[in-house]
Amino acid sequence: MDLNQLYTELILEHSQNSENKGHLDHANCTERGRNPSCGDDITLELVCRGDIIEDASFTGSGCAISQASTSIMIDLIKGKSKEEAGELVNTFLSMIKKELNDYDKLEMLEDAVAFQNIGNMPARVKCATLAWHTLREAITKNQ
Ligand code: ZN
């Protein structure tokens, strides 16, 4: 199995069967994000205690790429501080724009590197980045 195939499987797995999808009982920060060009419509739910994102989930619908990207992002940010989550967002967006030259930083994205070649498909970039922009919005509003 080559790397692209592995990434495709990872994206399919997260989009079809995400443990991160559903409502949280004690969410204290929610943010909706929409990508009209594809029809993706997600809502992030976060449980923040002080500066730490203790738990996170999402609801909504959209294409496999938007759903998988949201689920993978949630795996990454759980337990992180808002500042760390913000840095992950910046790193992910730089990777998509192919502006990331520091491979150590790429490593901190873990499974989200599955989207590193999405920049070659401009129509899908908004699908892959929707959750990350939405998270940035949520964090900025709840400083
Ligand atoms: Zn989409």
C-alpha cells in the first residue's frame, strides 16, 4: 500500500465512522462553519476549562473530506491549550498552502498530514480547511 492509498483509507475511515461526531453534554463553546461551494456545514462543540480544550466534537454534514478533516482535527486538539490548538491551525493551513518547510512541524499534525496534497485539488481546499478556520474563529471569540 503506498502512502496516498494509506491517506485515502484514513480519510474514508474518519468520514464514515467518526467517534468525534455527536453532541457533548457540557459544551461551553460552539461555532458553526459553512462552505457553500460544496455544501459542507459543520458545528464544532468544545468543552473549555480555562485555557485547555478538555473535549471536542462536531455535528453537521458535508463531503468525506470535510468530515474527515474535522474528525482528525478534533483528535489532535483534545487536551491541548488554546494556544497550542491555534498553532496547529496555522501549521495545517501553511501545509495546505505548501508554505511549510519545517518538517518537525509537519510531524505535530499527525494524521492531518493525510491532507498535505489537497492543495493540488483547489476545489477541495475549502472542504479540508473548513474545520480549522472554524476552530480559529471559536478560539478567537473565547479568549
Ligand atoms: Zn466539501
